[in-house]
Amino acid sequence: MWPVTDAPIGHGAILVGGDGRIQEIGPSALVPLPEGAESISFPRCLLTPGIINAHTHLELTNLRGKIQDPDFFDWIQHLRREKADGNQELFVEACRVGIREFWSYGVTCVADTGDSGSAAIALSELGGRGIAFQEVFGPHPDQRDSALAALRERVKESVSYASEAVRVGVSPHAPYTVSEMLYCDVAAYARAEGLRIAVHVAESISETKFIVRGEGPFADAWQARGIPQPVTAESPVAFLERAGVLGPDLLAIHCVHVSQQDILRLADSGTCVVVCSNSNARHGHGLPNPLPMIEAGISVGVGTDSVASLPVPDPYAEARALVELGLSKHRVAELLTIVGARATGWDDEIGSLETGKWADLCVFGGFNAPLDSGSVAAALIDADQTGVVATFVAGRMVHGAEGDRRGRSGAVSTG
């Protein structure tokens, strides 16, 4: 067993209370099993905290493989057309499918972005965990009031599904779809309501050209629609800084095209980042460089983005891509767990195996390596979907084999 924030434990066990939280953790011989409680044993397995997927688009699950445009701008237009043919019933079902698929990868918490409000519904129905960021769009200054009013209504609807496991945030989509004043308004609204914020930013060269020089396909599209061009800024990150969006409650998604000055802006403001390397590569954006961000003290999570970009939402493939970019396996394993929880605002509740936190767990099969932090991190990073034996959310098994089950409810152990 690997708690992440402490040394690995051989033949470890976790005692889970009836409320789904961890009551005790340690070697199985030292964790007492209350009379009548259930014991579930997974011999020769590795038990870790559940994986945190810090950027998903669950409502797009039904678009898997349907959008093949190589050009990013064309891909976005195709995506918009496909989504226009959907309805909330379809989107909620897509979210259900996506949540179950993530459970099969050992993902126990998602930071999801969407505009249909479906993720909060599906997470609530299935007993999943995550934060549902409600998207808002409005590039024209004249849309400012109506867009904010619509966002308030959407958030009000989603909050009715909120719980200890389901949170709601807001996502003013991207600098090429949201006016600067709408960014200001949404940030002020979110902070007044205590809502976290997520923004796609610094993802593509086209976005940078648009913000820095008022050029490129996004500028052409705004001009064709009669939308006033934004006042240029040094970079997309500088644009968000000027709009008052940066802060410790912000999750900045992608951050591929960032300068050292941008990294300082993000770090000084306490902004968190999530990287989606394989999605960035698929769209030809280049690859993020997370190491300078991490060294600057930024909490960096890992996301799979949507299956409209990549058909397989594999967090371990994302992890291996980060290893290829120069991060150690141990560091990447932390990004998938406790650091990902910190980036999404969940670190007091999940991301490590500690007394009082939720029993969100992942069990990996066939673990025969030496029990040290290096080998357990390597086992996690080198895993794939088939290696996930079981997944638990708040102590409830949501995916996998039954293990050696005895009694009613209580302990999960490995050996």
C-alpha cells in the first residue's frame, strides 16, 4: 500500500467507516477489524489513492472518434456543430458512460468542464466524485449581461445536485470565446459565491496570435461576426491577469505556450495548472513544459481532456508522456494523486491515504516489486486499464473484482 504522503506499507490495510472515510491505516496486523465488519483482501496488489483526472469533458463522450479535423480551428467548428445536435438526456447519458469508463482506469475524481450542466447530474446519480465547471461563452461585449445571467441560472440548477462528493464551479471558456469584461464579471461572481474557476488558456499558437497581435483564424472569425477585437496583451496569461482572473481558485487548463514571465504570473497569483500532453500533441499545439511550473511552486494536475480529441482517456498514457518530458515517475505519481487533488481544491479530502480523508482507492494487480516509493510510483505510472483490479469511491466499490470478501463493511487490505 502506498499512502503517497508517507512511506509504502507492506501488507497494508485501511479501515473504512460507515461514512466512507478512512478510520485507520497501517499494516494489516495492526488495523483491528470490528466485529461483524466486512474484510476485502487483494493479495499481491498495490493499493493507492484514487487517480485525480484534472481536466475532462464528460458530456462529449458520445463524440468519440467522430471529429477528425487536423486543424484546431476547424475541429472546434465541427465540435460545435455536433454538440448542437444533442440534448441534455443525451449529454447526461454520455456523462454516465464517461464516469464509468474513468472508474475502470482507477480515476475517482474528475474536474469536468461542460456547458450542458450534465456532469453534476450524472455524478450525483452514480455516486461519483468531481467538480463540474459550468462553461460560459460570450465574445461580444453586448453579450455580457445575458451570458452572466444564463450562467447564474445554470449554476443554480447544478448546485441542486451538489453534495460532499459533487462540487460546482464556473468556466469562462477561453480568451477567444469570452470578452475581457465578461471575464471580469464571471471572476467577481464566482468569488462572491465561493466557486472555483477553470479556464482554457495558452493552448494554441492561434490563441497567442489572437491575443498578442489580433491576428489569425480567431481574429478572422470575430471580424466576420462583427465582434470588436480585444485589446491586445503580452500573452493569453497576461490577458487573464489584466481581467482579474488569476488566483488560487483558478485552474488554468493547458498552458502550453507560456513564457517565464507567464509562469511567474501564475506562481505569484497562486493559480493552479492542468496539463493534457497527448491532447495538445494531437491538435498540433506542441507539448507543455511542466517542470519550470512545478519548480516555481505551481500545483500541476494531469488531465485527459475529451474523447473528442483522443478516443482513449488514459491517465497513465498522460503520465508516461510527462516522464518523457523529463519528470520523474515519483513526481508524476504525485501529480496524479495529491498534487492533482491540490490543483482542483480537493486535497483536504482526497489524494492521499490518511485518517479522516475519503476512502477513494485504486487497486493495481500483479505487484511483485520491492516495496519502496520508487517501485510503487513506477508500478502506478506503467499501469494501464487492465491492471486496475478495483476502484472505490468513499469506500464503495464502483469498479472491479470482488476480492476476498468477508462480512459486511470495514477493511480493505493488500498482501
